[in-house]
Amino acid sequence: MVSKVSLEDPLTHLRRERERCLSERELYESRLFDLIDTVIVINQTILNYDKAIEKLEEEQQQERERERE
């Protein structure tokens, strides 16, 4: 007959490992969401730069046209 102590030890170990894995998963999910947020901010910044460049190019084009007149 198997003693209760020997059955609890592997079970306890498995439960601890499961909890550790869950904690790691939560940590990596959190990091992933932080990275996604960072990518969104970077993309928005790039769009803002594109708009600013476009506006400056239009202003330069208008200024050149005025100089020709």
C-alpha cells in the first residue's frame, strides 16, 4: 500500500510547478501587452512625423510658387 505522504509529495510538487508556470505566463502576457502598447505609440509617432513632413513639403512648395511669381 502506498502511503499518503508519498502521494502528496508529487501532487504538491505538480501544484507548485503549475502555479509557477501560471505566474510566468502572467508575467510574459504583461510584457507582451507592454510591447504592444509601445508599438502602438511608435506607429502613432511615425504617423505624426509623416503628417509634419507632408505639411512642410506643402509649405515649401507654396513658397517656391510665390517666389516664381
